[in-house]
Amino acid sequence: MAIARQLNLSDNPQALTGTEIEALDDDELSGRVEQVSVFARASPEHKLRIVRALQSHGHIVAMTGDGVNDAPSLKQADVGTAMGIAGTEAAREASEMVLLDDNFASIVAAVREGRTVYDNIRKVIAWTVPTNGGEAIVIVLAGFALPMTATQILWVNLVTAVTLGLVLAFEPPEPGVMERPPRRRDTPLLTPLLVWRVALVSALFAGVSLLIFFGAQSLGASVEKARTMVVNMLVVAEIAYLFNVRFLHMRSLTLKGALGTRPVLVALAIVIVAQIAFTYLPLMQIVFETEALTITEGAIIVLIGFGLLLLLEAEKRFTRRYTM
């Protein structure tokens, strides 16, 4: 039985037989394991030593097996994979993953799904943290003249969190998801780039909200109207940022990015209807202390939101160019 590796597949691949492995101690095997492409006629003991040798170099080791003798090396491997039909009970118990159809193509599908889920978790974090961070900064920096009341803050969080934030969990895989190199095992969920994005977006949200609030008041608007504009500005900014963060590894200003998915469009429709009610429905105006906005005021808010999208797209292109 042979063990093939996907590392160092060169024009002159090297092979190592079980007899040669037997003649090497653990240190010698560890020194040669990264130069070998195929291990032939390996016994269960040899497989276990090979797995440990690869792990000693920091590699993530996956192994497939179906027999009782494979159980120790399946247990030692980072991703032990057993056959669900032909595999023994011992092999299945020792493995991290069981192929119910005994089809290796299922591993590719599982990796694709895993990368998609990981990406979507990062998208939810990248959207949720800065949007809430921007609200917090606005309240802290505004002083005694609060740009939003407590009920208005609750409204923003309630409407956007259960709609815009939720749809990111259902995003399909990004193009080229399987062409990316694997991430390091010690890569944190909050990477330095993601932390930078959180700080940047929080600052931008806070900046435009304060600009709208104090700018509207300087032009003679009441506090209620200024607060209504701030709430709408935050919602529009969150919508713009949603379209930006839907793609972490490619541009969002494409036809595919603009059209969105069905969950995104449904969530967008719900948010727009809710904000229209929040701004213009008399009962909502009484409950949330809002005032109706003019078409000009609404257009200004939408234009600022689109400007944020363009700015964040430029930042994404810059960071991808100089961090990849």
C-alpha cells in the first residue's frame, strides 16, 4: 500500500519504501519526509511514523484508511478520514471524518463547504462589529446632544441585525474559493486586516453620522429631524457596507455584486419598507420621535452611502494589492 503526498511534487519525485523507512530513526525520517512524494509498501507502523514526521514540520496531515490497523495513524492525523461503507468500525471511531459514500470527491465538496462557512462567519463579524462600533462612537463623541435616542438605537439594531446581518450567513461561495491556498492553522479569526477594517468602518460610520447630525442642525433642522436623518444615514451606510463585505476576496462593484442573492434582496426590501414606515408613518413618528424627510434630504443620505461604498471598495482594492 502506498501513501502519496501533495507536497514537493517536482519533476524528479522521490519515493521511500517501507524497508527504507524501517532503516531510518525518527529524526532521519523527519529530515527526509518533506522531500518524498510517495511512500510505498508502508506498514501501519510506518504510516504512524510518517504522520508524526510530517506533523513535526507543522504540516496539517490528512489520512484515509479503512482497516483496523489504520486506526492509530487515523487517530494521530489532524484529519483522519475513514470509509463509511468498506471501513471497519475501529477506523470510523478513530477518524475525524467518515465518507458515507466511500467517494473521495466528497472530501472536495466538504472542503468547499467548510471554506464557504468560514468566509461567511468572517463576513458576519466584519459587518456586525463595525456597524455597532460606529453607533457607540457616535454616542460617545456627540456629548450631551445625543444623535439618536435609546429607542432609535434599539430600532436600528433590531431592524438591521435580524435582516442585513443574518443574510450574510447564507452567502454562496465566492468565485475561486477552491483556488486559494490553505490558511495557516494558527491564523486567527480576527486577522490584522479584519481588525483594520473594523476600525476603519466604525470611524467612517461615526464620521458621517456626526456630519449629518450637526450639519442638519446648523442648517436650521430640529433635533428630531436631525436624529431621523442620522438613523436613516446609519441604515443606508449599513446597506452599502453589506454589499461591500459580501465579497472578501474580489470586487463588489460588479453586476453579480449589485444584483445580490435572493436573501439579500428580501432583506433589503424589508429594511427599506421598515425605514419608510419609521420616517413617515404618524404612529412611528410618535413612538420614535421622528420627522418626515424631504426628497432632497433623502437623496443626500443615499449619495453619502454610495460614496462610502466607493471608498470602501477603493480601500479593499488597495489592501488586497499590498497584502497578497
